[in-house]
Amino acid sequence: MKDKTSKWILAAGARPNFMKIAPLMRAIQVHNNKRSPNSTKISPFLVHTGQHYDFNMSDSFFKDLRIPKPDIFLGVGSGTHGEQTGKILIEFEKVLLKEKPTLVVVVGDVNSTLACSLAAVKLHIPVAHVEAGLRSFDRTMPEEINRIVTDSLSDYLFTHSPEADENLLKEGIPKENIFPVGNIMVDSLLFNIKEAKKTNILEQLALMQKSSEKPSQPITEYCLLTLHRPANVDQKESLNRIVQALLTISSRLPVLFPIHPRTRKQIKEFGMESFFEFHASPYLDSGDYYNGSSLKARVHCFEPFGYMEFLNLMAHAKVVLTDSGGIQEETTVLGIPCITLRDTTERPITLTQGTNVLAADDPQKIVSEVEKILDGNLRKVACPPFWDGHTSKRIINILVR
């Protein structure tokens, strides 16, 4: 009997997508190696839309996460939401017409997710959405529109929490199309955390000293910051409120900020550069920026870190400030306190079971929450069900079946 082969296109375009694609690619390889003679072989075809095109925002992630080189790179680059989505839609449709896949797998909630789903559905190709059902209920967020539309188009909706299941059912998605499988971001985190902790970024930033006689020990507590959402960085008043909180926090412990290109552009445009200490590289030759006694009330900015370096920094942070979605989940699994600089979250389980708290752009609230953490008032953490590192295996088994 001839082997049955099913061609799947996996689409990714932005940094958060790559952490979700990597475990899927590994699970496909495991399935193909262990499958029985009469079971379906999966032929994966990886498309990188090029929505993120900076090396540290994209290429280095493929290396760190050990993702195979994409079969095709669309290179759409930046632009307005409509322009970027349109470019991806046009170029991805060409790929579908040529490759004729039996399934398209999309992940997350970026413009690539929406565009690739729409192109597939119009050609009557089934769509599987990994990380379906997330809702912030804030339609000013572009990601919220992407989530709602992608879920409405998808045939297989893989969710990571009971709240996501409920959201989809309320929107009329048939129950038989919804599959609670867990959090695929956790697959990547648990798979990589041991190796990530071996990176020397802590030593390069003089946050830790290695000794041949004693185990490595952290010597400086620090706050890790990510900030990029339009609501926070495109409006001067909102960004200024956050910056004022950061300056207060930085008087007690260093704030390390791998800065998104969008945020750096806005800081310059608003004339706020004097509040930040910009470093040429995340890989410093000396530790003179972090010797404690001479620390300035500044936020220390670096080019984006690679995935493994960032994961190591996050795992050892005293507190993480972020407006990212995935980081709310990763800090919950790592048990690291997280303060989200938003007034809503599409991941409410991180508030009820995890380490996360919402502070929006309120300087008083942000500083108050950090002070609670520094004073030792930590929340109890319970890792949600199925956040166990086996989500990708469950997804592949369902799709093959």
C-alpha cells in the first residue's frame, strides 16, 4: 500500500509566531518517524511572510528555536495594517495556488494570521488556528480584530484555556470544532529553558558573576521591560506616564529594555531620549553599566535580544513589565511576577491563576505593584491545566485523526 501523504502549509510572520511554529514542526517530525505504515505522513511546508524582518526579530529566532529554513519567504515588510495584510494576502494566495496544500495552519493573532487564513478559506482550503478563542474585548487592538476574524474562518480551533472555549461558543462556533489542547507557547518554553539558562547574557550584562570555585550567583536584581503596543507608544501622554513610572522604579533596581524598533522611533519623535540609556549591543564587553552604586535613574535600552537570551533574562528577573500577550503566560509558568501595561488582557487565566496583574499606563499603580513585589508580597501561582509541554503533540494527533 502506498503511503498517504498530506501537505500542510504552516504560516508565520512575526516573532511571537515562531515560538508556536517550532513545537509543531518537532511534533510533525516525531509523528512521521513513529507512524504506522498505513497512517498519514505529513509533508510540512513552512512559509515566513516577513512581517518581522529584522535579524533579532526574526532570523535569530529560527536559529535559536531550531526551526528549519522556511520553504518560502514572502518578504512583505512593514506598512499600515491594511497595506501589510493586503500584501500578505496577495502573496500567500500565489503560494496556495502553486503548492495546493490539504491544510493551512496559522498561529497567534498578527496580520499574517488573518491574511493567510482569509486566502486559504477563499480557495476552500481548511484552516487550523492554534491559540484560538483569546479575547481582550478591546476592538481598538488590531490583534483583537485578527483573532475574531481568524476564528470565524477556521475549521479547527485549538484553545489553551476554558475562557477561550467559552468565548468561541458564545460567538456561535460549533463545539465539535473546538479542541482544548493547552498552551503551545509553554511547549517552547519548557523545551528551551534549560539551554537558555546556559547562555552568558547575565554575565555579559554583569548581572551575574561566574566563579570556578562557586556556582554562579545573581548579584543584581533587575526589572525586565517590553513595550510596543500602539496604545502605549504612539500617544505621547500615555508613553510619558509609563516613562515616569519607569524612572521611579529604576531608582531602586535597573530596568532592562530590549527596545522594539517602533518604540525607539516614537521615543525619538517625542523627544524622550534623555530618559533612556542606549547601549550599542546587548552583548557588552564590560559590566560598568550595572555596578549598583553608580546606577543612574535611567532605563537601559538594548537592541532586541535573541529568544534564548531573553528567556534567560526573563527567568531571572525580579519583575517583568510588559504589554505583550505571550510574556504574561511565560512569566506565569516561570513563577516570575508580571505587571501588564494594559487595562485588558486576552489571557485572564494569568490573572486568576498566574503571576499577572493589570496596571495600564497608571504610574501610581505601576510603581505600587513593583513595590509590593520588592517588599516580598508575591502572589500564589497555579499553572493552568494542559500547560505541560505536550500541546503540539495533541494538536498533531487531532489533525491526523
